[in-house]
Amino acid sequence: MDAPFKSIDVRDLLPSHDLDDSSPLSAPDLRLLIDHLQVRSLHIKSKVQKYILSHRSDFLALFSQCSAAFSGAEHLTGEVSDLIGLISESPIDVEIKDVVDQVSEKRREVREKRKVLELVSVVVEVTEKLRFVKEEMRGGRVVEAAEAVRELEKALGIRDGDGEAEGEEGEPVVYGLLRSEWMDCFQEIQEILAKFMETAVSFDQQNNALRVKYRSSINENSSVELHTVLTAMDVVGVMDFGLGKIADLIIKYVITQAVNPESHISFSEEINQDSGHIDEVVLKMIPSFDPELKGIDGQAIFTGSVQVVKFISNSFCFKNRHWMRCFGRLTWPRMSELIISNFLSKVVPDDPSKLADFQNIIQLTTQFETDLKDLMFISSSDNKDERLSEFADNVEVHFASRKKVEILAKARSLLLQSDFVLPPGFTREATLLKNEQTDENSIRYADLLFSSERCVVSGGAAKLMALVHQTLKDVCLSSTRVGLEFYYAARDALLLYEAVIPAKLGRQLDSINQAAVLIHNDCLYLSREILGLAYEYRSGFPSLLKELIVFVDLAPRFQLMAEDILHRQVELVIKNLKEAVDGADGFQNTHQMKEFESAKFSIDQVVFILEKVHIIWEPLLPLTYKRCMAMVMEAGLSRITKDILLLDDMAAEETLQLQRLIYLLLESLSSLLESLNAITDTRKLPEGSVQSINELVPSLRKIRKLAELLDMPLRSITSAWECGELFFCGFVSSEVMDFIKAIFTDSPLRKDCLWRIESADFM
């Protein structure tokens, strides 16, 4: 129904529309407005009445529906009131809840009983099958028993026959008991089948024969065929276990003899029949006593091995591919190792020139593995089974590896047997003249490369270098692979000296002796030889190795080792000299007899040490004797000079005794100094570069001058300083001044001389 009127703005009912919205209405306007509103109201009422009269039927239907709904609501209210009253008088909802709970409990009990019945039926079924397995085994029906065991394994959820499974939470305990029962049954059938195999396949040691019986008894009442047992083992999944002991037996008694190059075994097969059925097959091994059969016959070894594998395939594997592969996996690794150790490794050539002759062995090996693949003994797709071919194809590497081991073993033996003791009466001149050796391990002279000098070296070092030279000659005659191994062998042989000799002669290196000097010479000799190796043989090396073979990196190692040993020897001598000088207690109070004797003993010790070093070093050090000897003499003389100059108060008699000690020292060293000065350097040096003994041992000139100063007048000492004589001998102004203060008493003359010395400048 449409709205009878819309919203009305009372100002629109007034005659004038110019009134301001905010201004109030006047009384006439209000009366006029009331009249207009009454007229409008009457008009609206008239419209409403007309609309209702025109829709009278619709309004009647609407009012009827409302009346019916109201009546229904009153009836429903009455019924609800009655129900509430009934409920309040008797609690039926509690009874209903109890009934519902009872129904749920009964249904739960029914479900549990149903599950228990299902479990019981499963347990009964499994128990019956386990009983069936045992009955089948007792009856000799091992295949049926094996199939039943396999079915039970799946039913019980057992993984790979290990008797274990991941049980669900809340699983009945009886399942674990059933699995335990199944495991006992599984082990029983496994043991029975394995025992049958041990009975069926045996080795007769007395007749040296392998016997295979085709029918054997499992118990007193039944017997079973070999093929049936193998089938049962395959079904139950225990082929490896059942054939494991048989594989060990055949390896121990048959294969070992077949691959033994000294046994010369031949094989023959026999078949024993009973009533037309094969009862037993026998593989007999017949040793040959033919004296003409000597050496290693690869053809016979491979032929015999193939015959054994064929017998296995025909006799108890029945040419079954799966059974043969299983037996092959159990035996081939050990069988191949036996063939390699007993045959292939022994026929590896000792001479690189004979490697080509090994091709026949390679062909035999390849054909042998092909025959085994045809017999399904080894896999035709897995290259890992080609163990023999891999070894034969790498014969060069095996040859080189063996030679490398031999070279290193020989090098080690040479070094361990090397003698570092000089023969009695050894002198450099005598040896140079004779130039002959009485013992192959004794010392000998060797020319130093890049020098005109000769060097005394140990026999071990000389023979080690000869071994390295021979090895590099073999590199020139070898292929790239073999040559590379020989190259590494030569390097390792040289490095053995660095590892063996210091360990063997560790004590000698910590003391002053000839062995340490010989080791220094060995290292010097080896370093020079190493520098020339690559240049000497490079032209003959295989082309691929010419840039790879390098020895020059080893030379600095031996050069440093030589320098370190010599430095340690020099340091030991200097240490001993200082200890000897320490015994003089600073050369104090030498005018007293006891202190003089102590100082003289120290001087004698210094001379003794220098003479000993001279005896050890002079015949052995070709290039460095003069320099090293001068170094230790400088250390000893400088220490004596320093101690004397440090004396702060000397009596006249004491100066004479000190002078006497210095002259004794110089006299004792005169022969040593003369021999040292007589040594000339044979190297080509620039003219004027040859040093005298005074230049090599600066303290020698200084100690001689000190002996003169001990009885020289004060003015003469001052004049000697002013003219530069003392400065040229190595003195400094402070030493001269302290020396004057220690000898001469304080006086105007001493003060004047000290001032003159201090004023003189030589810088």
C-alpha cells in the first residue's frame, strides 16, 4: 500500500513564501496554518478509507491468519505447560540417560568381544600354521614348510627374517610371543637345511675328493633331495647361510689347490648311480708327479678353476642362475685374491722390457672371467667382479709398485748398513793417492758437481746416489706410468736419507765427532748431485714426464741440513771452548801459583779442543774447513782476550804471568796456525780476495799485541794508539784506557796519556 502522504513543510501551507526560516510565525499565519492542516487531514483520511475498502478481502485474510496463529500458540502453550508439569512430577530424563548409557556399554562389549574373537582366530590360525611347518619339516616336505614360514613372516609383520617388527602401541602381548615362536621355527628350519647341505656336500680328505650326495636323510623317517633343499633355502631366504659353510669348504680344500701353481692338480668327475638314478657325484683332484712340470702354468690354473666352477654349477647349483650368483658372491672375492696372490702377482715381470710378454696372461685372464660369466658365477654387468682383469690391465702399475718397494727397501738397507767410522790412519792425502776402497760400506771420495773439489762421503750415500742414477736410467726405458712410479721411488729414496740417518746417528750429531762431519758431507754431496739429475736424464725421459720430473726442490733441503749440522758442530766447539776458558776464572791473580796453574790448564784445554777439531775436520771438510776452523779459533781467542782486558787491577808480576800464558797459547797453536795458513782455496776467486789467517781470525793479531802491551811503557802504549797500530789490531779506545788504568797507577802522566787516547779519533 502506497503512503497516503509525504512529509509536509508547514511553511508551504502559508500564502507567502518569502518568510525567513528563522523568523517566528504571526497569529494570523498560525490560524491559517491550522485550517490548512485540518483540510489536509480530512483529505488523507478520505484516501485511507478508500484504500481499505478497495482491499477489504486482503485485510480479511490477513486478520484470519493472525487469529489462527494466535489460537495455535495458546494451544501449544497449554501443552508445554502440561509437559512441564509431567516432568516435574516424574524425572524421566534420568531414566532415558541410563538406558542410553547401557546401550553404549553393551555395544562396546560386543565390539571388544568381536575383536578378541578375531584375535583368537588369528592366533589359532598362526599356531596351526606353525604346527604345520614343524610337521612338514618332520615329514621331509621342506619346500612346503619354507613357503609356510614365508607366509607367516608377512602375516606377523617381520622384516627380512630377523624376528623383529615395529609393534603398534597397545598391541597384544601374544603377537610378540607368536613372533618369538616364528623365530624359533625359522632358526630350526635354517639349521636343518644348513645341516643337510653339510651332509650333502663334503670333502673326502683321504681320497682328496669333493662329494655331492643328491639325497640325504633329515631324520630317521624321511629323506629329501638336494634340489628340494636348495629350493626351500631360496624360498625362506637363507641361501647365504646355507651355502656359507659349503663355500668355505670348497675354498679351503678345492680352490686353494686349484690355484696353487706348485700343486699341478688335474680334476676328474665320477657319477655314482643306483637303480638308474644319480645318487652321488664326485670331483677328484689328482696331483701330478711329472718332474717336467715346473714353474707357473697360468693356463692350467684357469682351466682347473673353470672345471671346478662347472662342477659346482652342474652338481648342486643345478645351473640355477640365482643360486650360482649367490655362491659366486660367497666365493669369488676370496678366490680372486688367491689367484692374484698365488699367480698373477708372481708373474709380474721384473724387467720393464718384458712387460709386453705379459699380454698372454692378460688374454688368459679375460677369457677366464668370460667363462665365469657364462657360468653365471660372476656378474656380467658389474665391473667390480672383474678383479683379475683389473689387476692384469694394471700390470705396469703393479710392476712399478713392486720395483718401488724393492728400491726403497734397498735404499733403507744401504743407509742402515752405512759405516760412518774412518779407517785407522786415515788422511786426506793418503786416500787421494790410493783412491781405493777395502769395504763397500766404508767411506769414499766423491766429486762435487759444480766444483773442482772432492768430498769424503759415507759408503751409504755414494751407493744411494748410484741407486738413484740406476732408477732414473730405468725411467728412460719405461712407459709413462712406470716411469712416474720410478721417479717417485727415486725421490723417496733420497728422502729416506733425511729420515733414517739423523735417527740412526742422533747421539753423534749432539757431540763433536767424525760421523757428524760425514753426514754434513753426505748432505752436501747429495744436494749437488740432485741439482744435476734432471739435466742429466731429461732428454731420455718419456715425453709426458719431461716437464713433470723435478728434483731441484730437494736440493735446498739437503743443503740446509748440511749447514745445520755444520753449524751445530761449530756451536758445540765454541761452547766447549767457552767452558774451558771459564775454568781460568777470568785470569785473575795469575801471579799466584794456584791461579796460574788453573789458568794454564784452561789454556791447555783450549789448545786440546782446537787440536781435536783440527784432527776431525781437516781430512773431511773440503770447502769449509779453513772458515770453520777460523771461526772457532776466533771464538776462543776473543774470549781469552776479552777476559784479560776486563781485569781492573794487575800487579807487575801478574802482567808477566799473563804475558807468559799468552805466549804459551800462541806457541801451542803455532803448528795449527801454520797448517791453516798453508791451506789454499782451489776455487777460482777474484785476485786479492784470498784472506790471510790474521784476517780470518782477527783476535789473533789482537792477542799477540796484547802480549806486547803487558810489558810496554805507558808512553809507548799511548804512541801505539795514536799512530793507529792498536786500532788496526782490533782495540777500541775504552779497552786501551781501561787496560792502562789496570796496569799503571794514577799520575799526571797517566792522566795526560788517557786524555791523548780519548782525543784521538780514527773513525
